[in-house]
Amino acid sequence: MSVLVIAAPTSATAETATVLWGGNVTLTENTTITVTAHNSGESYEINQTTALGALDAASESGGFNYTVSDEWYASWGSLMVDSIAGKESDPVTWDGWLYWVNYPDDPMPMVGVNRYEVENGDVVTYYYGGMSTTPDNSSMVIRIHVHVQSPAFWEGEVTLLKNTTFNVTPHNNLTANYTINQTTALGALDAAAVVDGFNYTVSDEWYPCLFVDSIAGKRAAGMEGWMYRVDDTLPPVCLNQYDVEDRDTVTFYYGGWTTTPENSSMVIRIHVHVQSPVSINETEYRKMIPQPVNVSKIHYKFKVVDEGWAAIWTNEILYVQEKTKYSIAIYLDRAGYVTSVDFERWGFPTTEIPYDLAVRSLDKLYP
């Protein structure tokens, strides 16, 4: 969480540091940003994983602006920050914006902000003052906690539908075929593969766990292979069993047990949106039915009741919604297991019903 606060010093004679902004930023290796020097109008391409890249990311997160000058660029190759959130360098007192990485444990950097390469876990502090000022006695401070991640082989968004499945065949057991909920970590990978066009393979060597042993041709070898995390957490279950939620980020990364997404040689980062489908077919509806159905709790009726289940025969129960003229018939064996499902509207067969009707009907199956 980040906070933007601008306040005056508590005393004209003894200033205390005001934290203008403090928070976390994520920087990506081998990625650049473009900054324009306000004094010359020249644009420069800068590595995002620099102290200046950290300030740029913080300014986006915190909603404040900053400016840089290239007055010293020709001589030293350095850009200097000369204003943050409207606080400009003072040409009379020579006070201005300084920076320090990992204060006070590490020495003050001796290169420009565009040349200092930060590392994962660094804390970059910008502070206002003169050469004798430190972050402790500065009147204004920005403290940036840096998270550095590897560039992704693929990064993007996928939409997964509740109560929808897909099938996978393990490459080591071609006679097997498994039906997987789309709203799983494996479902997220499958959707990403469809979006981007890369392939993947799974193995059922440890079934009921499926594990990914290749993505885009990169295969598990020796003690290295594909692992996954959800929102930076290592899940305690297999990827075909982990149910993702809306706005989760599922990260697949290649390496060994000490590897993380930050230092992996290959990363896939999937931003998940989970939605309810608009409609559902008979096959998917059948999968949603809790089985066996306890028919003894469903009353026999000569005439069905609107939006309620009725046992029509010993092997058939019926749900009707009068206002839409949809009906759902479930056929059961003697043990209460579903043998088939039929949808109708206005008395004619239909292949789909609204998803909200499906959920409503099943909620009333076991009130």
C-alpha cells in the first residue's frame, strides 16, 4: 500500500522528515523507460531496473510527477532529478534531490540515478537537501521498496468461466484423458496457451496430480522443471486441483527448488479473470449436479410448482420457471445418480439455459 502525503516541516529551525511517498514497486529486467529532460527536450531510454526507473514506477503508483535535467549528461552520462511533486532544486542554496540505496547500511551511490542498477529487495530513498543532509534529517523523503522480476516469456490476461471444463491428455500416457475445471491453475495455463499459441505438455506420473513438464518446447530436465505460484505464494496442491479466483496472477517459472520467478530463466505470468458463463448446456449442467440425488426429499406432485422441483416419476424430477418457460428434467437411476438431462423451452427441446437459472435450480435441489 502506498500513501501520498505532503506536509510542512514541524519547525522552521528543526525540520523533521516528511515521507512524501512510501511503497513497493515492481521493475522488470531487460525493460526500458523513456524520460525527457525538461531543460533540453531530449529523450533518453533508461533501464527500468535503475534508481531512476524506481522513481518513475513510484511516481505512477503515487500519482506525483518528477522532472530530470541532462545538464551533466554530456560530461558524465548522468541525468539528475531536479523536481519531485513540484518541489524543485534551489539554485541559490544548492539544495536539491539526492538519492541513497539501502540507507544507512550501504554507502551513498557515486553515479547518476540513470546509471545505478538496483537489485531485488533494495530500498531506494530520494530526499531533499544539501550535501550534508541525510534521509534522517531531510525535510522531504520518498522511500521505494524495489521488487525486480525476470522478463516474462508471455504475460497477459485470460478469462476463465465457472463450471466449465476442458480435457488434457498426458504425453506419457496417451490412452488417458482427464477433465479439468477451467478455473484451475492448469486451466489458466491452457487458456494462455490458446491466446498466445504456445504449446504445453503434462504428465500423470503422480496422478491425481498432473504436472507440467514442458511449455513452448522447454522441457523438464534433471532437477529442473516447471513450477507455479499464485500471487507470489507456493500453493500446497497440484495445479489441476488449485482453484483460482478473480484477479489472481498465476506464474509458471522454470528452474530448481531454489529458483524463484525473479531469477528464473523463463517465466509465464497470467492475470486471471473469472466469470460466470451466460448460458450452460446439458452436459455442463449435469456436471454441476451433486450426486447421488436424494429423491426422498423431493415431493411427488401432479402439477409442478413454479421454480421448485417435483418428482414426476420414480426416475425423473422436473424444475420449471414459468416466466421464462424453461424446464429442466433430470433422469436418475435407482441409486440417485444422473443418467441424463433434458432442457426445454415452451415445450420444445433446447440445448442451453441461462447460467443463473442453472444455479438457481440447483440451489433449490438441496434447500
